[in-house]
Amino acid sequence: MKKIILPAIILMGLQMPAQSPEDLLNLVKEPPKKEYATATFKTTRLINFHTVEILGRRSLDFRISHRFGDFNSGAYNAWGIDGGANIRLSLEYCHGSRLMVGIGRTSGKKIADAFVKYRLLKQTTNGGGMPVSVTLFSGIYHTFLQHVTINGENKYQNISDRLSYCNQIMIGRKFNQRFSLQLTAAMVHVNLVESVFDKNDCFIAGVVTRYKFTKRQAITLEYGHRINKYSSTTYYDSFGIGYDLETGGHVFQLHFTNSFGLTEDQYFMYTNTSWDNWGIRLGFNISRVFSLQGKHQTE
């Protein structure tokens, strides 16, 4: 039997074609390349709230945010259009693909702000990957208001009295080409509160969502629930409904919100009007992204 099997094995080996090193490498299956979800939200902000989005590489975003006065100010004030506006101008920049920085100036409360935003994880679309995107945010705010007194004394005795801060973690998912959802956890710290009975910290649980009904148009919604009672004054949760229109390199956002403030320390903590009595206002954001490497990238 051995005399039969051995020659047969040798004969089979001689009949097999020779394998080159390239053929052997092809036998090793390469792992599938990760495919990432893009444009979970169209811009880095929805209405007021930040989204999980980061600008593309070497991109600069110039933003104009505007809020009119309250609807319940009546016809004489053209339902808020005539006056009491709040405006913020900002520049946001991303050099790589994870870290973004921004600065801004707001007319209301004369606030200058700066922030950093870091993409920790990004959702993948092929199986077995990352199911969500996770982005971290940290901001600082400084008011330049003058001649503010309490009991005849200057309210701001030190520079630190003018500062407040916000830290956030945002977890978002693009479920399909139309629907995206984000959960936000935030903490705002104010160095100098309005009353000795107030607390310096406010904790917020928020939700952000977008539904695209055409290729360039979407309905948006954001809501921030204040978890703890931090003030003896009555304030309300920030809530907004919006409409996004993409026009080339511009994104135009029109919305209704009860928040007059345009920075995190203001709209999270000090929204003083409510939807219940039409204490809402018309607002808009305009975003123009410039690519500093000659090719516009949208992520």
C-alpha cells in the first residue's frame, strides 16, 4: 500500500502549479476598509446647540447668528423684528480631522467666547464598526459689560467674576440618509451668580435631531432639559425648531427659539421666556465654509 500512496502524492505535487509570492499574498484576505458616516448634521451647530460635526481639513467657517425680539412684544414692535436683536459673529477652524477651535463675539451681554471641540469617535457604516459618533466640547465666556452695580457697588470686582465655562459630550448617530439623532450632556459653570441663593453649576441633558425631506432641505429640532434647580429666578428649558437650506458653500438656517442668548452659558442657563406665552423669537444662522487647501470638504 505504501508503494502505491507515496508515488501518488509525488505525482499530485508535480501537477500543482507553482505559487509565486504575489499569489500567496493574495490568499491572505485583507480586512475591509472602514467606511465612515458623513454629514450626520450639515453644520457644526444646529440652531444654538453644537453638533457632533467637525469641519473638514484646513477649513474655516465664518458664521453669523441673529435673534430678533419676542413675538409677544406685539404688533407695535412687529412681533420682535423692530428691536431687541442679539447678534453673534464667529470664526471656526479645523486643521486636521479631529480638533476644531473657534472664537466669537456676541452683542447681548457683550460676550467674547472661545472653544475647542474634539472628535473622539466617528460612526462607521460597514458592519462591526462604531455605531455612533462621539465629540467633546469645552468653552469659555467673558462678559465685557460695564457699569453693572449691585447695591451701589460694581458687580464685577475681579476678572474671574466675568468668566463662565461649559463642557459637553455629544453622542450622535446617522440612522439613514434622512434622519439623524444626537444626545448631549452638558455642564455650565458660572463664577459669579446673581444671588447668594443660586448655585454656580447647571447640568443639562439635551437632544438634537434632523430630518431631511429633500437633498438640500431639512427640519431640525433641539431641546435642553435643565436637570438641577440652580437659581431662585424662573428660567426655562431651551427649545428650538428650525429649517435648513443648503445653497452651495452656504448653509442658511431659519428657526424659532425661546432662547435669546447665543452662547452656551446663556441659552442653557438663562433662557427667560417660554413657548407657553409666545415668548419665542425668529432667528437665523448663516454659515460660509472656506477651504484653505483649494478643495472644499464637507464631512
